[in-house]
Amino acid sequence: RTVYVNGEYLPETEASVSIFDRGFLFADAVYEVTSVLNGKLIDFEGHAVRLARSLNELGIENPISKEDLLEVHRELVRVNEIDEGLVYLQISRGADSDRDFVFPDPEKVKPTVVLFTQNKPGLAETVKPMKVISIEDIRWGRRDIKTVQLLYPSMGKMMAKAAGADDAWLIEDGFVTEGTSNNVYIVKDGKIITRGLSNDILHGITRAAVLRFAEEAQMEIEERNFTIEEAQNADEAFFTSASAFVMPVVEIDGKALGDGAPGKVALRLREIYLDESL
Ligand code: PDD
């Protein structure tokens, strides 16, 4: 696989970053995951805009123009012959000369830019009815910034796995925030209910697209908080992300939703999303 590091295309075995990179030492880095279907990037524009915002919120100078970033994405998809898969992009504040909590002088230390592809044949076809558990949301308060601080989401997935489930939904002050790596929805009497945007959740690019398509299809949408009990008593549930598109959830904390099969609304939205994206 060919990867990209700071302006260079290299075989993955020859690519490296410094041990003093702040992404490595302090999780001082942001990322994006863009899906590829039929060799085409999905929602690149949305991911580029969110990336710029994440960098800005952390005071990291954006080291690459949108045009150049698109070119790197396209080149990696081309050389790695990705038909279905993902492009991972990470930008850290850069590699300082030592370990220091204080941010380095941006004139001296430039951000580290890394991109690689992940080949995922069958990504669009894979519909897995998901079982989720709920766990406390103990992440930091700026979840709107897409940082690489992913230890707790990783632990959440492990807790789900240990419980025989597929993923975890995070609960704060009694309400569901989001999934470990996705935005979450419930459906009651045909109405789609999802938490509104704030610093408490990542502003999903897939979320924005799916809500737009739902609106265009005259589906009713309510943006508000909901509890895990409300979710357990919903007709259906699902989540969205760049890597899963729209994925039905059929069980929450051991309780089956509706008839226990993937919901109609979730499957319809998945179909619309894939149709519109292809
Ligand atoms: N995760 N919420 C969280 C916490 C996420 O990590 C993600 C994405 C989303 C969905 O955002 P989007 O629709 O823009 O992908 C919501 C990516 C896919 C990941 O970490 O792999």
C-alpha cells in the first residue's frame, strides 16, 4: 500500500513520523475518514470543511489546501486501486524537539499530515443488524472537534464485545449522546429522533446528508435528546457514519426493538444514501 506523509507518497513500510510527534505523545491531532464507493470519494467537501474547523478550534494552522487534499485523496485511491473502502487522514500539530505540554512555535514546528487508504470490498452491501449496550459518556467536552483521542471509544467497543454486543451508546446526564464512532437515531411512529448539534457530539457528515435526504423524502425529523429507555421502546434505531453509512440497531442493552429485525426507515435511508452517493 502506498501512503502519504508530509508531501511524499511512500510504501507503507518506509513511511514514518517522529517519536516526538504531538499526535503520538499528546493526541494533539485531528482526523477525518472519507468513504470510497465505486472508486469515488463520498462527501469529500463536508469532510474538508469539518477538518478545517477542527484545526481552527485547536489553533493548528491548516497545512494543506482543499484542492491539494482532494488531489492526495484521489491519488491514493488510484494507486491503491480502491473501489470500496476508506481514506484516513490525520493532521497533528507536528513533531517538537522534545516532550513539552506547551504548544511549539508554529513558525518552527509544522503540522504532520498523514493519509492512508483501507480497502473494504463489500462495504456498501454489508448490513449488519447491530446490538448495542449503553455506557457512561466520560469523554471530554469538545466532542465536536474530531481529535484522535479515541481511547475511551476503543474501550467502549471492547466493553460491547465482552457483553456480546457490537457497539456502545454513550450516556450523559441520562441522555444518549452518540455511539463510540457514529451518530445515533431512534424511530417512533415514523418520526426520526436524533440529538441536536452541540459540543456534546461530533457533527457527522453522514448525519447531515441523511437528514437532508430524509427531509427531501418528507420524513418527519425531531432533533432532541432521548434516553436509553425511550430508545429501547422505539420502533427502530440506527446509526450513521462515513464507514457504516446507515446501520440498523436491533437490540439495546439486551432488549429487542420492535420485531427484532432491521427497521424499515433505517433500510430505506441506507438505500437512499447509497443511491445518492453512487
Ligand atoms: N467516526 N460520532 C463520532 C464520535 C465519530 O467518531 C464519528 C465518525 C461520527 C460520524 O461522523 P461521520 O458521519 O462524519 O463519519 C459520529 C469515524 C468514521 C471513525 O472514527 O472511524
